[in-house]
Amino acid sequence: MVATHFQVWSLMLASVSFLAPKSASAQNCHCYLTNGTAPQYLTNTRFFDFRNIANPRVPAAINNRTLAQNAGVTHAYFNSTNFTDTWGISARPDDNGLVYNVWSKNDVYIASNTDSNAGSKTYLDLRTYRHPAANGNFQSSAELESASAAYQYVSMRMYARTRGSSGGVTAMFTYRGGSTADLVQEADLEVLTRDATNIIHYTNQPTIKGGVVQTNGTKKVTTTPAVWSAWQNHRYDWSAGSSNWYLNGKNVATIQYQTPVDPVSLLFNSWSDGGSWSGIMASGQSAEMQIQWIQLIYNNTEEPSRYNHCANVCSFDKGTLPGVAKVITSGP
């Protein structure tokens, strides 16, 4: 159904009237055109703004595996429909690593931005914390996972930074599970806190086929002068046959090998399990992914376009403010 709309839209674009971009409310936009290496038309958008949320609070760590797993949300915002219509917070054990890990709602919270000349009052914080041996000897971690697993092409964006101790991983990614590792479909942006702050990993998973690592499935990118410990615009675009990652609007990685094909879930997380990828975090230490805003521009097989064709094409890339679209073309 969505594909049919795209066919109509592509035919109409040749005849639309080109206008100087102007601000657009969501109801004035019939579809969204991304820019970059692989531009595409997408039908829906959602913007999550964490920059000015009342009553921020950093929760104390819960030094008990069971209590950490069963903890409630840390802020009323996480019970709001604005959040729950799109996201869930993971709460489950993960004992596959060297260090027992628990995904906990207690490690997802709204924190005050205490930066000098701060660009926001608050931000979303996803924390992973190594509980000392005297307090359970485990890791607790944070994850947002989309309520829908039916995203079919997406531009995921966040304004974020990673802070904290060595031994953590922070990530923005898409995921579709499979009955075997070979059938998993996953595309990752990952920061390893044991790396230099100008190294980011971009990967289409799985990267191992027949026991052999496929080097064309992953890229370890040096991002100088940008560093992941400072606020940066991170973006992942999934289009047919291609994964493209951008940093501050610049394409830094393109991978066609193992690009996702089927509908996926969207995730953001911070974690550690003591394995070879994350490394071991020192006792009593933590790492955090701090996010001022998240934007999704997407197709979803459960959420088809409300329009028969795309008369008004909008762009967030030509806008001057996060989450504010511009009408770039208009037609009948």
C-alpha cells in the first residue's frame, strides 16, 4: 500500500511547483524528503524533545538484581502517551556475558543539564552502571525499544553525547531477530567508551558468515575533529539496499552488505556485559548516553500514509530548528 503511494508520488514530482522553503506544520506535510547520499520519501515523523522537562532527577542505583529488574519508571514523562505510543523501556535479565547484566527502568531518567552555556535545561539519560561486589556484583543498563517492530525504512536522528568510564557501549540501531544468527537483521551506530573519543563504529549485522568476519559489513570511523563526548548530531538512514550514517550532516559511512530488508524495531541503549566488545567496567563506575532530542522520519507497515499522494513535500534538512519541517515543493 505504501509502495503504491510512492509510485504515484515519484510520477507527480516532475510536475510540482518549486517554492522557496517555508515553515510547515505537520498537517501541511504529506511526505518528507531526506537529503544526503540516498535521498528518500518517507511518510511519517515523530519528534521527542527532552530539553525542557520539569522535575529532573538522577535516581540512585538499585543494588539488587531482582529489584533493579522490577523497578518502575523514574519520571512521569515515561508514562505519558507521547512516549508510550512509540517507546517501551526494557526490563529483563541478560546473563550471556562475563558480567551479569540487567536492563532496568531505573537507569532511564531525565537529568539536569549543568553544562556552562547549556543548550538545554534537561536531557534524557541512558545509564549503565557496574554494581560493586558488595552490592550484587552486576551491571545494570538502559534501553529504549520501539513499541512497533514494523518500521520499513527510516531516518533516525539524535542530538547526543556519551560520557563515562571505559567498559561501556552506547548505541542507536535497528533490529530484527532471527531463529539463527545468520537471519538477524541489524544496523548499528555504536560508541565504545574504551575507544578514543573520535572513533565510532557503524555496522550492518551479522558480519560473520560461515565463521568468517566480513570486513565489508562494518566501518570503524575516525570522526576528528568531532568527538562523541561532546554534543553531536547523529543520524542513520536506512533505504532500500543501503545503510548510511551521518555526523553533523556529513556522510561518514555507507554500507550495502547485509543491509536490512524486512521490517525492524528501533532501539537506543547503554550497556556492558564484560565481554570482548564492551570490555569490563570498573566496580562502582558508569557510562551514559545523554540525548537532548530524538527524531524519527519513517515508513511503517502498521502506519500507512493518510494521503493518496504527496502534494506537499517537506524537509527537516532544510529547516533551521530541530524537528521543524520546511515545505520544499507543492503540487495538486
